[in-house]
Amino acid sequence: MADLKTTFAGLTLKNPVIISSSGLTNSAAKNAKLEAAGEVDRFIFGFEESYGYLAGPYVRDKDAVIGSMLICEMAAYYRSIGSSIKERLEEIYKEYGRYLNKVDSFEFPGLTGMEKMASIMQKLRDEPLTELAGHKVVKITDYKKPEETGLPAANVLIYTLDNGATVVVRPSGTEPKIKTYFTTLGKDLAEAQAQKDALAAAIEPILA
């Protein structure tokens, strides 16, 4: 299992976060390993960027029913104590700030599209970015290096900036696109969005 984390978003975790390759089947595989080790109760929650969720050992692939049931359970609980999901979210935002996750994509149509994408990804590796939108790049994680990530090799680069924001760059596996995933944190949504917009503007000429 790769990259056991005991902190996340400034919180100390009793159950470490396990980073897996993209896809809920990979998250479910971690579940299966815990089950084989007699530790299935350690698997609390699994998720991925494309709105996939797993909770507990009941389902082993992306399943909207589990997510819907969790939302219903939360809504019922907060209503029973005179609150709501929205009120609780606002309390979390007030305490920890507002995280924003956004995805942009750049299309490369035509016969040379795939070659152009490969060239851009190679250049990013040959000439590593040192800053984006005025923020220093403090860490670059290259998922083509399984010896560093502990995960199967993948054509993914993650840039961590000095303000805590991250930018992920990867080519789509099914379309002629390079996708960029932004995670920013602000005191409110407007601030987080402004940070994302600045990062997107900075990386666009690199990928265009």
C-alpha cells in the first residue's frame, strides 16, 4: 500500500489515508487487502475525483447507491438535531476554509494530437516548472516513477505549491485531451476560485 498519510487538510487521522491509483476498483483492492489482513473495519471511506464513493466493505466498485444512502443518512441525522447538511458544511468551511476542486482540459485533435500531448508531457519532465502564478513549486510528484510513489507507473504529474494548492497534469486515457486538476484553499469560495483562475491562466500557455 502506498503513501500512508496520518494527516489530511491539517487534521490528524486515526485511520491513515491510503493513496491508490485512479479508479474505484483500485480503492476496492485496498479494501480487499485490509479484509484479508483481518482489518476490514479500517476501511471507512473511499473516493475519487469523478464522483465515485465507497463506504465499508459492501460494494467493491463505483456505486451511486452507497453515496445516495450516505447523504440520506446524514440528512436524517442533522434534521434530528435541528440542523441540516448545509449548516454543517458552512460550519466546516468557517473552521477550515473553502477547498475548491476544478478540472480543465485542453484538446489536441487530428492525427498529430497524441504526438503533441506526448511532447508536452515530456517537456514538463525535461524542464520542470519552478513556479505557477507567482507561487513556488515545492514538490513535483511524477507517477511514472513507481519507485517514488509505490504505485503502478502512470503518466501523471502533480505540482504542490508553497500556498498548499496542487495542480495535476495528465493526458486522458480515452480522449485526445490533457486534463488539469486544480485544488485550492481560500477563506471563502471566491478566494479559492480566484486562486484557481490564476493557476489556470498560468498553465494555459504551457499546455496550449
